[in-house]
Amino acid sequence: MKYSILLMLNATPKWWVMNNEYRSNLFKQHLFTLFTSYEGHIHFRVFNADAFHAHVSDFFTLETSDLAQYYNFLKELRATKLFTNEYFILKDIVMGAENGFKEFNSKSIPKKEVVMN
């Protein structure tokens, strides 16, 4: 099964007071290096939302079929300087199974159990 995960982050004042070059280097050194180490297991996209949302400044979308890899990634992400130096706060995580209802229905219909549309 393929999972999509939305990680919603909020940058702290510590992040905003640093110059752009320093922030960019932190992302390259810690975040993008971490993404690279999970290449082939997790597909990542990074979005900036601070002009569009009051409580979420950035969000990542992840796609994976391997929840163990996702679990390990999240543990490593929280151990990066971006979180340990309190530059970002993880506000929320939303996860969904792509077309999960199809698998549920294929197993439920033959047994004549509850069917979700």
C-alpha cells in the first residue's frame, strides 16, 4: 500500500532572525542530506506556506510504501539541528493510504461485511 504523509511545520523566531544564506545552508546540510539518505524509499516535496497560513510556515509531502523507512526518517528528522535548536516545531502530521478503500472493499465484499464507498 502506498502512503502519503503531510508534515506541517512552523518556523520559530530563532529561524526568522537568521540571514537567508545561513538558513539555506542549514537546509542543505541537514534536511536535504537526510532526504538523500532515504532516496528510493521516500519521495519528498518541500513547500513554503508562511504567506498563506498563520500557523504553518512550511510543509513537506512524503510518499512511501515502507512505513518502517518513514518511521526512521521522522526519528532522524527530529534529531537534526532544525528541531534540536528549536528552529522548527512539528505542528501536525496527516497520513493517508492511497486508495485504501479499494483494499478494504476487496477484502470485505466477499465476506459480506461492511462496505465503504
